[in-house]
Amino acid sequence: MSAEELLKEIKEYIIRNLPGNATITDVQFEGPEVVIYSKNPEIFSNTFIKEIAKVFKKRIAVRPDPSVLTDPETAKDKILEIVPEDAEITDCIFDVNTGEVIIESKKPGLVIGKEGRTLEEIKKAIKWAPKPVRTPPIPSETINAIRATLYRERAEIKEILRKIGRRIHRDVQLKGDVWVRVSFLGGAREVGRTCNYLQTPECRIVIDCGINIAVEGEKAFPHFDTPEFSIEEIDAVVVTHAHLDHCGFVPGLFRYGYDGPVYCSRPTRDLMTLLQKDYLEIAEKEGKIVPYTTKDIKKCVKHTIPIDYGVTTDIAPTVKLTLHNAGHILGSSIVHLHIGDGLFNIAYTGDIKFEASRLLEPAVCQFPRLEALIIESTYGGQEDILPDREKTEKEFLRIVSETIKRKGKVLIPVFGIGRAQELMLVLEEGYNQGIFNAPVYLDGMIWEATAIHTAYPEYLSKSIRDRILHEGDNPFLSEVFKKVKSTNNRRNIIDSDEPCIILTTSGMLTGGPSVEYFKALAGDERNSLIFVGYQAEGTLGRKVQKGWREIPITGKNGKSKVIKVNLEVHTLEGFSGHSDRRQLLKYLRKLKPMPEKILMVHGEASKCVDFASTAHKLFKKETRAPMNLDAVRVR
Amino acid sequence: MSAEELLKEIKEYIIRNLPGNATITDVQFEGPEVVIYSKNPEIFSNTFIKEIAKVFKKRIAVRPDPSVLTDPETAKDKILEIVPEDAEITDCIFDVNTGEVIIESKKPGLVIGKEGRTLEEIKKAIKWAPKPVRTPPIPSETINAIRATLYRERAEIKEILRKIGRRIHRDVQLKGDVWVRVSFLGGAREVGRTCNYLQTPECRIVIDCGINIAVEGEKAFPHFDTPEFSIEEIDAVVVTHAHLDHCGFVPGLFRYGYDGPVYCSRPTRDLMTLLQKDYLEIAEKEGKIVPYTTKDIKKCVKHTIPIDYGVTTDIAPTVKLTLHNAGHILGSSIVHLHIGDGLFNIAYTGDIKFEASRLLEPAVCQFPRLEALIIESTYGGQEDILPDREKTEKEFLRIVSETIKRKGKVLIPVFGIGRAQELMLVLEEGYNQGIFNAPVYLDGMIWEATAIHTAYPEYLSKSIRDRILHEGDNPFLSEVFKKVKSTNNRRNIIDSDEPCIILTTSGMLTGGPSVEYFKALAGDERNSLIFVGYQAEGTLGRKVQKGWREIPITGKNGKSKVIKVNLEVHTLEGFSGHSDRRQLLKYLRKLKPMPEKILMVHGEASKCVDFASTAHKLFKKETRAPMNLDAVRVR
Ligand SMILES: [Zn+2]
Ligand SMILES: [Zn+2]
Ligand SMILES: [Zn+2]
Ligand SMILES: [Zn+2]
Ligand SMILES: [Zn+2]
């Protein structure tokens, strides 16, 4: 059935079966959804919408016809009129494409009203569907900029969605012999430039498209010279999470002609935008070749279709996508693809943490069906047993407390997203328990990343979510955290005698404020430096970690000088966002159902190979550590 | 360097370095060769030609400028004038594209003359380069038709060769990171439709392109829906041997737009043309869909560049091809590819016999360099131990002799190429030794295939070659063999009381004269039937082999009747043209050098897997049994 025929059938079905008289003005594909526009959308009961969805096996949305919507300015006035002032409304965000208005307020209960009566009143008055949410505790520039883009470009975005919708629902002739294969364009037997290219006779799907920021030249980017790769043929791009080794090249795809959808969780969309912009800025500053511009990042945002965990979505004629929590960073997802009506199911873990952290729930390990799995292997080697998290936290707080006691400063160079927020939670608790008494300064990208975390409490661990939502006790807002607002501010912190903790980017001392802090604090033996992440060979961080006591550097005036390293240097491995070997094997053990084929990627060659061989012996399944440029048939 | 620049440099080099005054009229790429046309080609010494080849690393040929060649008719008269009549010249074949004339005679010594004086005289008189050969003992329609095509279409062929030459020598930018991968479009974990697609960043090469005649529909043909396959991008097609599971689809490539070279041995070119035509005839007769026509077979012939064993040839900018004897059937080759100046070497065995047969030498197992090997696995399973060849021959002759003694007829359904000629050699010896005394009738394609065998004595085993060339004692010409010339002739053989042996196609009683003989001879218990090849499930042969004593068939009038099977039924497995498991493992043991990667193909799934796993354990190398649609990176 062609897309047009399907729309016609749905329309006829509604007219035939809907009790009451719906004025339907349009039925359209918009991205993966079928959207019904009506002048009286309230006539569609949820039961009836679910019925249509079931009959046609499509995601269905019913929206008010734009002609009945009050114009946003008048509508906002109306809302402020209806809702009591005590609610403290901070913003009303109108989404023309969905007919929804997000009402941000400090007391969303007052926007809802008793038994939802206030909401009903709003809806009647302005026709927009009101969505009350709590005002995000920390404003995020990234989220605001994305919202502004989506609003400004709403007409173009609607066109994009309709084009995508028609492509997803295009007519294909299903043949008997359906094969499925995955080509590895990058990130196989290596970490960095992850790019998986899934192919069926009908479809082409890119899952992650990263860059390796640690190397220069061609090897920084995936193998786009893989013969089967064709940018014109891509049906969809799916992104597991915001780390650049998974999403760094996505805007580049748009630069080179891609014009289709990008599917990911909403936090991934925001965080990846933040990181892509940061990557461009740094690369430009360092005079490196950049494969795209901010224009391409914006294009990417406009083509992104956010997907909630657990919601199944058509992304190509025979392919359905479901995202599941991966436990790695905010919004990180396991990608589950269901190919050809129940025929074949494959999941790709992206990066996973199979253990509850303070910030996130552990990765999902149960799926309705599963024939093949692609799993990460960062810590898949025999020796890759990470220290216990609880002990690590204790050790961490001990170092902090002792340094503070001797009037020193604690410098923690850290990656902005994930680990920084995890440490904030540990520090907040330690501070509350009186283990130390000193301010925690947040510098670099950390504050903005934290803002995005607080905007999506539903993606955080249950305990943090509860604290944010129900108890009004948001740990990220603790008085112990101070944002470093300016270079001046930073200078003052460095120069002052006040003992303090400094959480700052970059994590490997390769640039950003952490280098500045290091230079200033290295000489004083009262200070401590704590590494909590991997230090790559060749970085300043690695040298310090290895125990260099004198480090030659080039000053701003071009002259070389020597930094004496007198501060205490510690390395704590137990905060990793990745599963260690035991957790990876436990993940396979708990996995339900157990797939017949398991492919190991995202790790040094020896770790992928070792993990594959161990898993083969333990679980008696076909396992493999593919190479870049291998195409592996999975069905 | 561009192709044009290279030609210019070669020309300048010759002018600068050739002693004497050569009149060069043209320097051109023709296929893989650089051809120098000169009005006085005799001035080029072999030493000088070798020097040019070495300096430029190209195959060099020097040919007379067409303007100096005597026209073929006058030239033929001249030859007959110069050569003594006793030589019995039977044909002069002029090849305008090479400036050569093949002089076929019964006594080639007389064409050569004392110390080559007669040859010299001919050359001086007509300018063509004379190549004296012995008149083929049996005329081959296939060879004559091919020669006629090549002569008639010589102008077009020269254009084809020049186009190919320019493509081979095109300018490519070699990057540092050269990868090599092989995609399996067919023949992986199966027998039939073999098709390997080798890719480098610059080149695409198809090695074998077969069909599976045992199945119908899509599965009969390779997976041309493999995403990286692109008919426009193919640089070269290489064919290992003439069996349809390796070459059956090659004319189809031309049908669908391929326009480049096909490399194979000269006997493979002739035998594959014979078999492709036969396939078309049978398929049309049975009303099956055929993927190409005789026009495409002709196109394929015109694009075929024959390669001798052991001669290294450029077939793409960074790829050199060498063919080596595979011991399987006449002209069957192991394909050795040398990629990117010494960088990487891969060999593909095609089908191999690693044991001397009466007809052929065993497969070559030593290569200058070898990093990866793709090997067949037809008999790679644990149980696949074939009976000893010598014992099999004895048993075979015993059955023949006993059947003849009791006045019976021996029916041997056999595949026309290879096994038929092998049995002819056994029968010829048995007849000479007086083990039986009865005629051997050859029906179906066998006679024509035998003619092609005798045209290429240099491809046969040393002992047979010596008999044919030096002793004038050609076993295929033995009086014991009688060609069945007509349906009438066949009828007479069946009706007569004379004991005899009948060697005839098809080998599985699926069509051809063998079915007719079987129907007529099945009822008489004095007769014997000997199966010497694999009988596929579902064929009449399989039923008889399994011991059915009553077989219902549909007669020509559409009525069904029952054939009573009273003749003796024997199966002899020891005549296989494939290596059995022991020979395959021995091949790997003798292989020099031992490659790091070995891929097992061309066998049932369990046999490929079992062979791969055994080889891995024995030789500690990476082995694998890829699937169709897998793309395996080998470097
Ligand atoms: Zn990650
Ligand atoms: Zn990663
Ligand atoms: Zn194993
Ligand atoms: Zn064969
Ligand atoms: Zn074969």
C-alpha cells in the first residue's frame, strides 16, 4: 500500500468508526507519526486513538487544526489570567507543530488545578493542549537555543517531518529472503569514530557516527570509503548518546548531503548539540580541520526526532526502533531494532553501565525478542576489573577532606558530562555529612551540562528524580556548588588562600580551564589533583599521572618554562561510566532472551577479542570481534 | 602518472635507448599489455623488450605495423609455397590484433625448418610472425566458432582492448591506509553460484560469477543485491574454471551493463563458452527463465583476455593477477592477486585437486607471497574421505569387464568435462591391456569437450602431454572410442546385442542422452550402471542410486509409465575432481608460505565450518567460514 493510500484508509476508518462528528481537516505523516488534524480534537477519546494505532500499527497523534488555535501572545495572556499568580509561571512554550503549550511554573500543581479543572479551562479558552511542567531549576542556554530554533523554523521543520514520514511509509516489495547485515565503519577494535551501518534489502540505517578527537587526519573519521556506504540511501540515523565518539560526525552527514531524520533521546539531542559546538570551537581554536560548521549542527537539530525510552517507532519501511536506558550518561540509549514484522531483532548497547550509579539506573537487559547483540568492550580485557564504587567514593572523600584540612585545594579535571555530575552528587552528600567544609567550584562546561541534567529529571535515577521532583531538594542546587562565572572569578579562586574543590574541564588537561588551574596549583604540596577518568597517551594528564615532577611547557609568550609538580596526584578508577569486565559478563548472563550472535566492538583490539572469546566459552553462542570495514551478516 | 604520459615516456625511452633505427608507428595499451607497433619490429631484440618491461614494470609486446603486413590471402599462398608439402598444413589462422599467424600442420618440424630457417623465410616474405603448431587431432566446433568471432570482430576487439588498457593504467592516488576486503555474493556455505567480490579503496574485482543450476528463482544467482556491488564500478572479472557454478553468470554481467575484461586461461574460455551455450539451450528447452542470451556469450568472448599459467598481469591500477594450475579440470586455475606493490597477496583456489590425476597435474601450492587464502571445502567435512584412486580404477574396470563378459552394456552417466576424459584414459588403458574388448561410445557433449582437451596439450599432465606431442600416440584417438553421431546411431547402439560401454551426459540423469539410454537399458539385468559423480537430491540419478527398483516416469505421449530397474547399479566416488578432506588438509600443510588468514567456502555449511575449525586447530591461523553477504576484511 502506498503512503497516500494508507492515509486515505485511516481517514475513512475514522469517519466510519468515530462516534460523534469529527471535523478532520488533514491526515498526514509527520516523521514516524500519523497526525490527524481536527477542529474538534477533544472528540477523539484515548481509547479510540489507541484503536486506530492498533488497527494500522502506526503511532497516531490527534492535534487541533492550526486555524482554531488562539495566537500565542493572546494565549499566553489567557493562561496567566486563568492560572493563580501563586503558581509562578516562568515561561509558556508554544509548539505549533504539535499544538501543545508547555507551561513552566514553580508550582505545576496550581496549573493543573483540582482534578485537572484549571487545565480543562485553559484548553477550552485557547485550544492549545497545555503541558504543565516544573520550571527547570537551572536555565540551560543550550535548551533555550534549541527551543528558539525549533520555534523559529517551525514551518521548515513541519516540511522536513512530512518528507520523512512519506519516506518511512513508502511502499516496498518484501521478498522472501530477508537478510540483515551490519558494516562497521569505525569503532570496531578501537575506541573512537564509532559508526555502524545496518543494511537490509530495503533499508540503510546509520547507528552512531562519531569522531576520534585523539587523532588527526582521516583516522579521526569513520570509513566513509566503505563500498556499501552511500549517503543518498540512508533511511535514518540513530544516536545512542552524546559522547563525540558516537555523535561527533552526525552534523557532517548533513554537510555531505544527508537530509533525513536523526533519532535519539531528548537529553541526547541537547547534550550532543552542546558537545558538537564545543568540538567546533576547540578545533577551530587549535587550527584543526573541522568537517562541518555550526550551520550543520543547526540542520541536525532540525532533523532530530526525539524518542522516549520504551516507545516503539517506525523508522523505515520494515524497521522499528525502541530506545532503552543504557546507564552510561544522561539520555544514553540501547538501540533495539525490530526488522521485518517480528522476523529479526538486534540490539546495540552503545556504551553501557550495568550497575546503578548515583545519577542513573543500570542498563536495561530484557527485551521482547533478541536474535543478535552488538556490545561495547571498553573494559572487556581480562585485567579490566574496576575498583568497587563505594570504596572509591570513600577514598575520594578522604582525599578531599585531608586536603581541605591542610588548607589545600583539590583540583579534579573531569569530562563535563556524566562523571562531573556523579562527583557533584558524592560531594554534595559528603558536604551534608560534614566530611569537609569548603566550596566546590564548577568551571568549564560543567554548569551548562548540569543544567541539562536538571531539565530531564525523568531520565535520572529514581532517588535523584524523587529528590528533584517531590521533595524540592535538588542536590545540584546545594549551596556548596559555586559557578565560576568569569576569568576574573577563576583568577580570584586561584589566588585566594581559601581551601576549596575545583571540578573543571577538560578531563585530560588537554585544554580548557583545568590546564590553567593545574599550572597555578601544581607547585604547592598542600594541594591535590584527582584523576577520575582515562588519561590518553601523550596528554599532559598522562604525564602528571605517570609521576613527572618537572614538566616543560610553552608559555603564552612563546618561551618554554618548567612547571614543578609538588601537589599530591591521585587516580581513582571506580567512577567509570562503563561496565567493567565483570559487569559486561554479568550483563550477558542477565540478558533476556539470550541472542544467537554477539559482536564485540568499542575497545582495543585485544579487549574485544578477549571478551568475545570468553563470552563464547561461557555462553556457547557465536561471538565475534569484527574489524572496521567488515560487514557481518546477522541474519 | 596518467596513461597518456606513461605511453609517451615509453616511446621516448625506446627512441633514446634502442640501438638502430626503429620506425615506431604507435604505442598503445591493449588490455594489460603495452603494444609497440613498428615497421621494422625485427630490430627489437628479446633482451631489449625485457629491459623495457623491467624499467616500466609492464607487459610489453612488439608488433609489426599493419601497413607492412601482406594481406592474409596472399600471405597464405606464400606460406604454402615456402613450406614443403610433406608438412601437411591444414590451416593458417591470422590474428590481425597481434600480427601473428598460427600455422597448423601435421608435421610442425617442417614448418620450422633446420635451425628455424623456414620460419625466418616466412617472416621475411609476409612480415606476419609465424607460430607453428600441430594440427589439433580432433576439430572443435567451439574453438572454430570462437576463432571466427575473434577474426570477424577484430576491429571492435582492438577498441575493447584499448579501452581496457586505459582503464587499467588510469592514474590513482594511493593513500597510506590500504584495506582489502572480500564480499561473498554466493558460494559461501553452499555449492553453486560462487561469486567473490574483492574491493580495495581503488578497485573492484569479481572472481567467479556462477549459477546454481540445481535450484530455481533468485537463489540460482549470486546476491547482486549486496549493497557494495555495483556493476558500473567493476574493474575486472576473473574466472577460475568453466564449471557453471563458477562462470555461469558471467555473460549475465554483460547483459546488465558490464563492459570490461574477463581474465581466465585459454581452455577455460573455450570450455565455459561451450557450457554457457549448453546451459542456455537446456534452460530454454525446459522453459526456465534465462538471465542472458547467446549475444551476451559472444560479448563475453570478445571481452575475454586469456592468461597463461604463471604470467603476472596488471588487471587494475594496484592489482596484479597470476593464474596457477588447480588440478580440477582442464584450464582450472588458482587466482593469485598481488595488491598494492608487494603489500598484500591473496589466493583463491577455485576448485582444486591436490593429487595427480591421469589428466592433470596436482594443484600448485607454492606462491612467492601469500597473506590470505580462500579455499574450497566441497569435501571438507569430517567424514569426507574419498576412496583411493587406484582401487577405484580397478573396481571400475572389473565392473566393465564382467558386464562385457556377460554380454551386457555399461552405462556411465557423466559430466561432459573432466571426469569423462579421465574415464576415457582409464578405459583406453584397460582396453590396451585386454581387460575388456568392446567399443566405448561417447555421446552428448563429451566428444566436443575432448576436442578442446586435445587442443591444449600443454595444460594436461606431463605423461599425457608427452604421448600427444612427442610419440604421436594420442590416447583420445584410440580406436576403442566411437562418437555417437545421430539419434539413429544411438537407437542402433541401444537395439544391438553388442556388448559396449556408453559414456554420456548428463551425469545425474536429469536430461540429455543418458536418460534415453537409461530407459532403454534399465530392464536388462545383464547391464550395469556406474555413477561416478554426486547425485543431487530429487534427481532421477539419486533415485536409482538409492535402489528404487520401479520408477514412474512420464512418457512422450504424456502418459505415465513405470520403468523396472533390473540392471546392476554401482557408485564409485574415487574419481572426484575435488580434493577430499585429507587432501585439503595436506594442501594447507604443504602450502608455502602459510597465510595468516584462511577462509573456507564452496561446501555445505557444516563442511565449511568443520574444515575451518579443524584447520584453525592444526595450523593456529585465523580461519573462517563466511556466509553469503558477509564482507570480510583481509587487510
Ligand atoms: Zn560514551
Ligand atoms: Zn564511547
Ligand atoms: Zn571457539
Ligand atoms: Zn568445478
Ligand atoms: Zn565448483
